[in-house]
Amino acid sequence: MSFFSGVDDLELFLSRSRVMSVVSVPACAGAMVFLLKEEGWRFSLLLGFLLPLIAAYLGIRGKREIRGGLAAAGLALAVVTLPLALVLAQLEGA
């Protein structure tokens, strides 16, 4: 996928990163609610609540301003939030 060969590639990347970062909000919220009921971990509650919202903001802002770096940061934050919260929860339980 070449980002510099045309506008269509950049537009496609920005659109997909926006959608993935926005979709991470309900996915992380659902996982957070489930894990709060089952495991009772609280320290990573803040992580599971704030990081997806920040990722969605970065994804939407990157698409609106046509900034690839901002959209990529939002996508990376959206992808890393759930594994990071689960690792933190594992450390809390130990």
C-alpha cells in the first residue's frame, strides 16, 4: 500500500484508521464492563476508558485535517489499548 502514489491511497488509509479508532471505543468499553464484573480490576479502568476516547479523537481529527501521522497515532493507540489493559489487569491480579 503506497501512501505517496495518489490521493486515493491516503484517503483510504485515513478513512480506515478513523473507522478502526472509533470502533475501538465500544469494543474496549464492552471488554471493560465484562472484566469489571468478572475480575473486579479497577486500576486499568482508567486506561480502558480514556485511551479509546483519545484514539477516536485522533482518528477523527486526522481524517478531518488530512494528517496521516495523526491518524496513524490514533490507530496505533486504538490497537494497543486492549492488550495493554489486559496486561495491566494481569499484573494487578498477581
